[in-house]
Amino acid sequence: MGMKFKGTAIVIQGDHVNLDRAMSWYSGMESLPSKEIATKFMVNISPDIPKRAKKNDIVVGGNDFGCGKGHFSFWIAIKEIGIKCIVAESCSTQMLQNGVTYQAYLVEVPGILAAVEMGDEIEVDIESAEVKNITRNTVIKGQPFPPFLLEVMKSGGHLEYLRKKIAGREDTFDEEYCKGV
Amino acid sequence: MGQTIAEKIIARAAGKEAVVPGEYVVLKNIVGPIVYSWKGFSGTKHLESLSSAVGVKKAAKPEKCIINGDHLQPPLSIDEVLQSKAVRKQAEEMGIKKVYDHGEGIGHMVNIEKGDILPGTAFVSFDPQASFAGGIGAFYTGGGRFGSHFIEAYALGEITICVPGTIKVEINGSLHRNITSRDIWFKVFADLGPSAAYGMIFEFSGSTIDKMDMEQRMVLCGNTAFAGSDGAIIQSDEATQKWFKDWLDMDVDIVKSDADASYSKVYKYQAEDFVSMVTYPPDMFTAKPASEFRNVKISQCVIGTCAGGTLNDLRIAASILKGQKIHKDIRYIVSPITQRVFVQASNEGLLSVLAEAGAQIITPTCDICMGAIAPLAPGDVSLSQQTLNVPGRSGSHEADIYLASSATIAASAITGYITDPNIFENGSH
């Protein structure tokens, strides 16, 4: 499948944004129903965000987006809302690893915060790292992730990628046991 | 072309002559994966869920897998007892024999003490803080920023990684006796910031490192993931060989970087310039000299966790607290990092010194970091050796956690305020 996304930008300003703090995370939060976790989506950034967030929106972040330790509530929330794509000036290592595991599509585009405002309609190409701001009629380009990660994202994330890789090896794949992702 | 320590270990584990940063390789000869559990989260169930998602019923090499049981120690509820029992049972069903849940201590150190992780080896853990074992010259990976998911190590017994570049941090000279790895890391981290090391590992070197206590080398390597790195490493040298011989009666290899090895970046520090540092909340990458926090009143002190509780930390604490009394408004908790350290500290009389000063000595455990034991109430201010200071980490979101070294914590426990231990020892605050 192609890795192009079109949607409304949810812009999170600032560098080193910690996802736990943005979500008002607490120990035990992951055991709440997904719908309830979604109501806390980036609520500490602005209480407006969980109200406006909708399917196919695109999250736009700053440098070192997802800095520090982040638990899984963020990923549960975006899945519930129907958000798949994240564009940032740069992604923290943990955000990138978790994002690719939780079937999100990520790309780094330096300068993105100056190029996009909250509510803009944008189009993101993960493979070319090009972002079109349809509202403002501008284009900005970043640096795509290595081919290996693009391949993994295209497969549907780390676990799907491994499932397909293992399925190709008859001696290890257990079809009956495989519950898929 | 010279190779760094990490490049040598990666090459060997991947069956290659040499590797370069940015290259993708498959590590086939690895220890792990290593996982653990905490309240409400089972490490074995996590392995089961991930492995079923990728379509394998059991580990490719169960003899390489390790289940640490360093949380829930001791268990604080019937549920926790049952959880630990369930993990043990499931590990047995999975054919995993290396299960360390009998109070041995914090897994990152225990895995070294048991001889599972050795100098020159590559290992996989799902916890970035496992880079702790980089201190003995072992290469940690969790897949890395640009590599695979750790479950590949379980499902296939191998893992795909992108060879990281190495950032060299060279420290030369002699540290003041109250300055430890935590002070060094806080300063380096504050200088470099949390996005300094994407896709890279740290290599600490220099005469200061050559002379550094082995456990302090481990602590120095343990928290580098917060700078966005894939891991950290220190050479295995004659000091490493001596430590393994003295403590474990084992002979280990020397692994050092070649003189002409290539580094992505090099930072140099003079040991004498390091002062006692404190990391202040809510972020991990903000630290200042301890002397700037002299007006911060504290209510709890923690010596312990995988960033502390080492023999060196306990010796320093005891030397400052000997004959002194801990402030009446402070809970001072001591959790040696492993049973081995607990026993040695006891043999040296350190635990009696600390207890006489008013310290509360508890078992080696991760739970002290997570607030499962001695949690913080609203308004509490903790001065701790723990790894994370994010609000809510150890209890209330309205409590503050400051991170510091053993010496700073000991001096502060006496005065009741965050105190630079050198200033304290010179008779003023």
C-alpha cells in the first residue's frame, strides 16, 4: 500500500514534548477503555485537541517529539481516533520505535512547524518525505527514514513485517498459532 | 581501518570481519532477549503476545532467554505473589530456565553476576536501561533506532540492527572522591541534550574511566537512552578482568577500540572540573550544580535502583553518615542493587553505620524507583539515585523528584536541604 496521507493538521508546538505529560498519563491508564483514553489525547497541550481530533488527522510535532519515557496511552488514543500519520521536526528514538511497532507512519521534516498551522489541510508522503500544505499552497521536504524502516512501515509495522518474514521460513512459522496483529 | 569496541563486537556477532555505521547486519550470536515484569505486567505474557503476533509458538533459542524478576520484590499483595508465581510457571512452560526472581537483585546487574552477559558479547533486552552492562564491555541492543523489534531475538534467535555510530566521551584526570558516575552523566547529558545521540551509542574512555570502579562504569552506561542513544559501552580491560576474577572467579576477554577507530563525535572532559550535580524536575536533561539547590527542603532520600545502590555508593554514604543523624523530616531508604552488594556491604559494616544514622535498609528491588515502595505524597520532595524523575514516577504527580549522587544525598539527609557534599564536608551549607 502507498504511504501517502491527507488530512487536517494537529500541530503540537515546542521541542522535547513528552507524550506521558501531554496525555496526563498515570500508572494504570492503559487499562481504561480506548474511548476514554482517546478523550485524554494531548489534553495537557490543549483541552481543545481531544475535542477537535478526528479520523485521518495528521499529528505535527517539533524537535525530539516524544522525548523521554512514554507509555502506550498515546498509541491507543491515536488508533481509537483513527490517526495514522505523524510528521515531526525530529522524532525521539522511543517515539520512532513505538510508532513503527504500533503501525503508525512517521517522517522527519525539519522546518515543519513553521510550514503548517493547526487546522491546515496537508498531504504527507512518507517515502519521499515531502509535505504539501494544501491550505497555504506550499511544499516542504525532509529526509525519509532508511529503506529498512520504510519497508517495515509499508508492511504494517514491526510485528507484521516479522510475521511475513517468518511466514516465508517454513521451519519456524506456526500457522495455527499465529493470531496476526 | 580501525574498529571501535562496539563495531568489533557487532562484527563478531554478525559473522563479519568488520562493520561500518549505517550498515544493516543480522546479529546471530546473541544473549537474550531479556525481559521482566512489574505490577500488572507479565514479561512472559508479553513475550507470548508478541510471538503469537509474529507467528511463532516458542523461542528459537529458549536457553538464551532471560526472565528477570526484580520488581515485585518483595511482593506487596497477594496479587503480586500470584503474578510472580504465574510468570515462573509460564517461563517453565516456555522452556526458559534462566529466571532470576528469587530476590537476587536488579536484573541489569544480576545478569552480569550470573555470567550471562560477558565482555565482548552482544545481548538483547526490551529495556534501554540494560545498556548498564555496557560498563563491562558488552554490546546492548533493543533493535535500535533504525533496526528491528526485540521480539525478533525471541522468535528467530537473531536480530537485525543498523550499526550505530559511536560518540566518544573522553574523561581524563582524577575525580574528587565525592563525585560519581551520576554527577558525570548529569553534566554530560545537560551539555548534550536529549536528542544528541540518535542512532548512536556512547563510548566512555580516558584515564578517569580506566581508574573507575566497575559498578560505577555500569551506572555510567545505564541511562544514556535518555539522550536518544541506542546504547553505551566502555572497554573491557585489565580492571574488568580483575573484577570478574575477584567476584565471579571467571576469566574474560579484553576488548578495546583500535587507536585509529572512527567516531561520529568526540567530547573531552577534565575529571577535576566535575562537581556534584542535581537533575531537577520535570525533565531528565536539566541539571545544575547541587550548590544551586540549597534552599530545596527534602522529605525522602533513596539510595538504590539500577542507577545506584552500588558498593561504591554505599561506602560513600556510610563515610558521610558515620556518627551523624538523618534529619527527622526525612525518610532515607537504602536498597543495595543486588544481594551480592547487600552481603558485601553488610560484611564491611556499612549497613550498621547507615542504620545507626537512621536509614531504612530494604531488599534489592526496582519497586523503590516506581513508587510501589515508599511512594511520594503530594508535596513530598525526593532526592534520589533513581533513573527517572518524571512527575508521578514514584507516586503523586504533585511530588518533586530530584536526582543526585550518593554523596549529595547523604549530605542532604543530614541538613534537610539539598546540599553539596563538598561544601558540607568543609563545614558550611
